[in-house]
Amino acid sequence: MSPRAVQIVRAAAGMLAVIVLAGGGWLGWDTLGRRPIAAVRFTGDTARVAAADLDRLAASLKGREAREAPLESVREAVRRLPWVRDCSVRLHFPDTLVVRLEAHAPLARWDETRLVSARGEIFAAPYEAPLPRFEGPAEAAAEMARAYVAIAQAIGPMQSPLAKLGLSRRRAWQATLASGLTLELGRGDFDARLARFVAMWPSVQASAPTVTHADLRYANGFAIRESAPPKPAAAPRRKA
């Protein structure tokens, strides 16, 4: 047999092997797809997702043939559950569906029913623990999450956590601490102005212990406002 003929025979044999393997793989997947799903296993960030929601989803999938529950459809159903940010779904031979969950990490409250995640994503989920509140345009949620982290770190020496962060339509920032002190941070980069105020906070607190408002929008300083002093109690009237 000539070298040319040998090359042709080898090429044909290789193609046949590929066809056989592909056919066997198709048959394997087809057989796997016909098996009823016997178990659904959830892994990853399962702590925040309600066990009852996962149990209901698993019950709706068990007993169905895998081909009747396309992985992308299962993924979309899982992503609709509260707290689930994303997930991956795979079929583990022979009959187990494995769902890996990625949950939101709550950072702040957006309104009465929605939260903001550490990634700056707004999502709906039940949560009872106290959280700071964000007030601003929805499209700025991610920017507000980043600003919150920066402000919270900057005001650490003041020993009062951030309770509310606001961003106006005109892009002006306002931060309210748990102590009730409101900081007007203004527009643009406020890092230097905030750092200057925090550095002077011990002096401010000593000279104005009832300060409730600080306007940091000045280039070379800040203005403060104290709470009004309590009115003196009225003297009791003497009976005639």
C-alpha cells in the first residue's frame, strides 16, 4: 500500500472513531436525560435562603425526567427565590441535580421591602436585623454602596456608625450617624473634607457637645449647628 493510501486509511479510521465516540456520548446523554431525578442537592450559600423554598423546589423536580427539567429553566426558577443572586445547575450521574447557590450579602435598606447588597444590587427579601438606610436614585445604588464603605471607614474614630446615606438628584451627599449627627458632604469628591472634620472631631465635641449638624461643603473649614437648649421649666403659680 502506498504512503498516500496509508494516510487516507488512517484519516478514515480517525473520523470513524470520532463518530463512534460522539454517538456513544449522545446515547449516554440521552439515557441520562431519561432517568427520573431522584435527588436535588443544594450547595454554596444556603444559610440565607429559606429551607422551605428549597424543599418546595426540590419536590417539584424530583421524579421528573432530566430532559423535562432543562438546566437553564431550573436555574431561572432558583434565581427567583428570595436572597438568591445567582446559581449554577448540573446533573450529577446518575440521577442527582446539584444546585450551587450564590446569595446576596445585605448592606443597607432601600425601602420598606427591598435591600441593597454589598455589590450595590437592589433586591427584595425579608430581613429583620437593623441596617443603615439608603435614599437616592435607583441607578446609583452601586455607587452608594461604594460610598457607604468609604464613609463608614472614615468616620470610624467618631465611634458612631452610619445610619443613613442620602444622594440627591443634584448629586449631593448627606450622611447621618447613629448619634443623630448629620453631615452635609456636598457634591463631588468629599474624602478630604470628611477626613479634615473627623480629625477635628474631638475638638468639635469638646466645644460643642450638642452638635447635630455639620456642613462640610466649605473649601477651608466647616460650619456646625447645635441643638437648641432646653427651655427652662415654668415656675409654679402660687395660689391666691
